[in-house]
Amino acid sequence: MAAAALEHSKETIASRVVDALRDDIITMALKPGDVISESDIAGRYGVSRQPVREAFIRLAQQGLLLIRPKRATVVKKISPIGVRQSRFIRESIEVEIIRRVAGQPSDDAADVLTRLIADQEAASDANDSRRFHTLDELFHRTLARLAGVEYAWQLIDDHKMQLDRVRYLTLGVSSTQRAIAEHKQIVEAVAKADPTAAETAMRAHLARAELLLNQTISDFPDYFE
Amino acid sequence: MAAAALEHSKETIASRVVDALRDDIITMALKPGDVISESDIAGRYGVSRQPVREAFIRLAQQGLLLIRPKRATVVKKISPIGVRQSRFIRESIEVEIIRRVAGQPSDDAADVLTRLIADQEAASDANDSRRFHTLDELFHRTLARLAGVEYAWQLIDDHKMQLDRVRYLTLGVSSTQRAIAEHKQIVEAVAKADPTAAETAMRAHLARAELLLNQTISDFPDYFE
DNA sequence: TCTGGCGCCCTTCCATACAAGAATGGCATT
DNA sequence: AATGCCATTCTTGTATGGAAGGGCGCCAGA
């Protein structure tokens, strides 16, 4: 925990504490199982306990913290079941999305997606994992936008944080080459207006995450329930 | 707002306030657009502002309240876009569920579902709308359980509250007969182990909600954005 | 040595006081 | 009559002190 002096903006203190803590949790600066307390964090950021408490409540609702009344507050360990179910939800939605996109194809769609893949290849060549994953997220978000349900993507953002923690642990591991190849298959199916092929490619793409999860669990057993 | 003296249990005051307020909102005792304040609710329940404030935060995260800093807190109006997107998510997941259930059929599945439909018919004959909708929810939840993703159902419960408010407004309107007939089609497809037919039936079942939504918007325009 | 009880310390939870922004209505000025 | 300013009074946001409860270790007794 580096974390000194959250930069002051016009937002409320509570909001800034939420952002700071969430970032620390996703980047594993705060590890699953770590015990924190209101006064602890309050002292660390030089604020009172009240806004910290409110931050705890919000993060607990997002599934990142576990408040044990009168006992303590801990960074929630990652639940393999929760991760799989979150992925089930994501897969359900993404399959529906890719069907729509492939079902009503436009030249724009394929173009935009192709360009994104090119960027990803550049990031991969430069070994810039962070940027690669940012572009990966953008790829999927773009599909949602093309399907006209970008707003729905925001709704599942909460669940996605569970997946993000796992992904952060696999930053150096995941094979970017393979992901790119899979993305190409998806775009290809979209260009051909073949919903079934698109669905198959998307399922394969998402299924690979299962392998990564299992490896990550054995690499960091303490971080999981 | 009837609402006196929330019954005391061992839970925290904040939790009880959350439950009470959420119930008031979903049952339209608190109407979309109503302005409430921390001290208002605090006085009404005879507690201090603090737990009420925490309840507001939690309900705001669930999309039921809108906290306008330093200004006021209002019961959020229902967003037609949000409702449609929530339904999109639900439809995506339910289609995936029904495919799985129909894909790996069991005698139990059809039996349990058939029994639930019988109960629904009884409730419909008795004109018990509340019970009918409770059974309706149980029907879909059972499908999730049969697909082995009951936990995922919990994850979308938050989004479902948006739909619940609309559904409450349509309590006397919705044609229970039709819903029952659609449920029968679904079970039939499951019994025949026909995923495609099951999917079609499920989509039709969920699509009918769109009509209800449009009618509800014109019936209660003030409750929507 | 083992076991049960008691007290201390830690936590979250609640209450209260104060601070600061925002809206509204009255009043003065033009 | 219209308009701009200012004070009053709401609201939510923050700080702080104490209350209530759970965990843990020391200590006494068997």
C-alpha cells in the first residue's frame, strides 16, 4: 500500500476513497484476505472515519469487501464460483450481442473491429500488457455498442470487477497472440454475416478464460476461497 | 407512506431501513419523483440520520434512489431504456439457461415445472395476482437451478428490481392466462429436449413484456423519465 | 496441566454537532 | 414592473465521541 494523499478534486471525500480503495484492490495492492479498518484507512488518507465507512459500504455492495459486523472488514477473497457465474452472465450477454451484430452486418462494423485488432497487435508486439487488456475491453465494449446495448455493458461492470482481479494476476501469463487470433475469427464471422460461426468463435474465446482461472488458482491459492 | 416502527430484530438499524424503504419503493408507496431527506426518514422511523444515510447510499447503488449532493434525494424515476436493457440482460441469460435445461433433460425437470404451472393456474383462478407473480418468479428461478446457475440468478436480482416496479404497476392488467399458456409451451419444449423450440418460446414469453411496458408508460407517464 | 471465566482491546455501529453548498423568497434598486 | 442581490433555510457531507458486541489472552481454580 503506497497510497498517500488522494488528489483533491471537487468530488466528495467518500468518492475519492472509493476510487482509491477499488484501485488498490484490483491491482492487488490490497490482497484478498487483508484486514482493514475504518480508522486504519482514515488515518492513512488523513480523513475522518465517516467517509471511509461509506466507502466500505459501497465497496462491500460491489463484492470487493466483506464487512463482518463488530468484528472487522476484510478484502474479500476471490470466489471461483462467483467468477464462473460472472463469466456465465458475460458469456450469455456477449453471445446475444455477437448474434445481433453478425445478424445485421454493416461495413462499418468490420472496419472498426479490424482496426482495433491492429492496435492490439501493436500493443502485443510492444509487450504492453496493460494496453493490450485495455484494448481487449474496448473490443468487447465496441461489440456491445454495435449491437445497440452499450448501456447494458455498464450494468455488468460491477460483476466484471471480479474478473478483473483475476485478470490482473494473469497479466504476464495470458497469450496475447492467441487472443488476437480468436478476435480475428470473430470479426471474420461478422463480416460474413454468419451468426452461428460468430457465436461459436465467441464461446471459444471466452472459454479459454476457464483454463487461465484454474492455473491462477493454483498459482495464488491464498487469494481464493 | 404508512410506515411506523420497523420491527426490531438483531440486524442493524441501517439494514432494516434499507428493507423498509426498498419495499416502499417497489410497492409504489414511495412514488418515482418523490423527494425524501435523511432527517425526514430518520424522524419517521425514530432513528438518527446516520443509518438512514447509509441506507440511502445502498439504495442509490441499486438504482432506486438518486442522491443529488447538497440538494436532495429523490426516488428515481423508472428509465424505459434501463428497463429494456435489464430485460435484454435477463433475456440473454434465460435463453442460455433454457438451452441448457432443454439440452440435458431430466424427468424431474418437467415434473417440477409442470407442478409449478398447476399452482399458477390455481392462483390465477383465485384472482390472486400477488401469489401468481411470486410463482412466476419461482418458475424462472427453478429453471436457473435446473441449469446449475442459481447463483447467477442472485447476481441479476439487483437489475430485476427495476422490472419489479413496472410489474407492480401492471398487477391487475397482465393476462395471467396467456402467461400460463406460454409457460406450458416452454415446459413442452423441455420435455421434448428441443432447445431451439424452448428458446423460441422463452423469447416470445419475455417479449410480451415489451407491450406491457409501453402501456404502463402511457398509463403512468409521471413515473418514467 | 487443563479448563472456564473475566476483563481488556479491538472492531463496527449509532448519535450528534457542525460545515458547506444550493435553492428559494423577499427586498431593494433601477 | 422587472431584475439582481442577499439572507434564510433547506439539503447532504464530514467530524467526533460514545455505545454495543466479539475476540483473545491472562489468570485463577480444579
